[in-house]
Amino acid sequence: MRVFVDDWVTGWNAHDLESVLSHFADDVVFTSPVAAELVGGGVVRGKAALREYWSEGLRQFPDLRFEVMGVYVGVHTVVINCRNQRGGLVNEVLTFEGSLVAHGHGTYLSSDATARTPPRSGATAAADRPPADAQRASSRSVPASRFARPGSTRSTSTSSASVITPKARLSSGTSSARTIAPVSVCVISGGRSSIPRP
């Protein structure tokens, strides 16, 4: 798997799309919030469409490059955690069928994804709006700006609701509530056959 990851990052940093695409199936399905902005759809189907999306990405980001920070291997799945040329963290989630990638997902920190995704229409935003109780709970969450990188001008409008534990009695008979920081959980499912080994 290390050989695959080395080929992947070398191909990207050389802007050699054919080298990167050689590891993907002809009927690959790839999702990305950046694709939604660049080519008008967040789901890219087929190698030809993936080539078009990535070519447009390189056209708009000619200095694009990645530094691999970590590699996570699952059942028929690899997650490549990397940092891009802007310092943003990206996870590439790739699921294999045989020796080729059949499904892929470009994922970003929520603030990055929010900044890259086009604004929704009023009707869509209203449909997605949480109930009043959830809105009140989210008002107690930690502002996303607290986690912004120093000097960043990227949007940090994303919020996440805190989890409040039941009140615990103290020895003095008073009570208090503890706030637990938000936690993100990612579940990845595998394909049908084995991951190629180096």
C-alpha cells in the first residue's frame, strides 16, 4: 500500500493526471465538495469525468501539491491524510475493487468545505434548518472561529452543538454541568476484494 500512496502523491505533485488515473477503474465514482464548485456536481462518475474535474482543478490551482501526513488502511480501503499547498488538511478516502480504486471521496475540514461550497437557495436552506431546540443548543457551542488558523481569511461560519452531561451533585450539595467538546465520527465501508499490497 505504501507503493500506491507514493505513486499517488508523486503523480499529483508532478501534475501527472494520467499517472494518478491509472490507479482508478473506468467506472469509478468520486465525490467531493470541490467538484460541486468546479464542474457543477459533487458526484463524478467515470474516469473521463474524473479527468475533466481534476484538469479543471489544476487549471484553477496551478500550484497544487500535497504532503502526506498519515496513511490509514482498512478493509479494501485506504485513507490518505495530507496537507495541501494552502496548509489545509485533506482526507482522500479510496475504496478498492481488485487493484483499482472503485470509489473515492475527497473530504475536508468542515470550515474548508463551507468556504468552497456554493451558497444554497433560500428554500433549501430553510428545509435544512434544525428545529428551534437544536438551534438553542447550537448557540451554546464553541465558535468555529476559535479553531481557525492564525491569519486565515477563510470562512469559519460552521458551528457544532455541544453535548451537555446530566447535572452532577457536588459534595457541597450544589450542582453544575460539564460541556464535552464536539466529536466527529467517520465510518468507512469496504469493497469486495483485497487491497493491492506493495
